[in-house]
Amino acid sequence: MIRFYFHPTPNPAKVALLLEELGLPYEVVPVDTSKGEQHTPAFRAINPNGKVPAIVDTDGPGGAEARVFDSSAILLYLGEKTGRFIGSPATRPELISWLFFIGTGLGPFSGQAVHFQYAAPETIPYAVNRYRREIERHYRVLDRHLAGRDTIVGNEYSIADMSAWGWLGRASRVLPGEGDPLAVFPNLKRLFEAVDARPAAARAKAVGKDHPFKKEADEETRRALFPSNYPEIAM
């Protein structure tokens, strides 16, 4: 059994998609990050960084319980555990490269673009421009790579495609404006739509829908999501 620590945000969505594709039994453990549940001692024992997603595999290596945190690490762990969606030995180096390109570039820059456009207490044009331009650059890199390809690596759907899907689903929030922000990246848009049309994607998007996650962006939420802005509670 996989215990899956979840909040309905892009990085946990990637893991939900892989779990659904694999058909592994898992239990969703809601972590309401707007209430600060990611900072509790119980959750910090699973992820010292206080972020979702995280998993605990009760049947880890050697039958021992194993914890894994960070979405890219979880995708790799589950892919290697099952031998699925991780390409071939010949394509593995490229798969890992693109997985980390997404995990260290496209994802974090998307998050910062969202933060400075919606959550920052004041609008800082330089910051907004910086992160929007970097997201557009990352989109272009991936769009060019996908020219003439159906998937990011080789000819097989993989965890790299799932990782991209997680944040591309929020493109309209990352790059708000008129129209579809993916329209100028046709290869990227094609990849997203192909992954999003999979039955497992529909099931992944339904994960956590029955839990009343907090939606109010009040002072409690700001302190929970951005503790480093509050030195007295930073961890």
C-alpha cells in the first residue's frame, strides 16, 4: 500500500497520474497546506522540507517501509519499482535529463510566476516579467524538442510526459492573458492534450475532490504557504 500525502496542486497531480496509470493500491492522505498541516511534526517526519507530495511505501526495498518526497523522486521511485514508464536503458539518460529539466526549471519558475502575479503583497514588474519570460523560454525549449515527436523521450509515454502535464494544466494561471497561452507552443499543447485525454488523467484530477481543502487566502494561509516571510515561524 502507498500512503499518498496530497494537496490539489500541480506537483501532487503528477504523482496521482502515475499512481492511476500503474493501478497501484494507494491511500490518499490529505495535507491542507493552506492550514499549515505540512508543518506538523508528523508530516515533517515524512518530508523534512514540509512540502507535498510525499509517499510512504509500506512495501519498500527489502519489504521495509520507505518514505519518498519531491515529485520527481517519487516518479522515479515508482517507475523503477514497477519497471514501467521509465523508458529503456538506452533512453534513460535522456529521460532523467528532461525529468529534471521540468522538475528544476519549468515547475519552480511556474510557481514563482504564479506567486508574483497573485500572492505577492505588491506588484513588482521586474519579478513578474522575469518569471513569465523564463516560463515562456522553458515552454519554447520543450516545444522545439517535441517537433515531430509524440512524447518527450523515445517513442513511449513516460514519467517525463506526466511531469510536464502537472504544470501545463495550470498554464492559463501561470501566463494569464487573452486566449490559450499554449496556442503559440503547438507541440507542447499537443502533448498536454494527449496526456490529458488519458482515462488515468481524468481519475487523477478527481483525487481529493471529496475533501474540503481550505480555499480562503487569508492571513493563516499566507503564513502557512510562505513561512519564510515570517521570521518568527520560519522553519
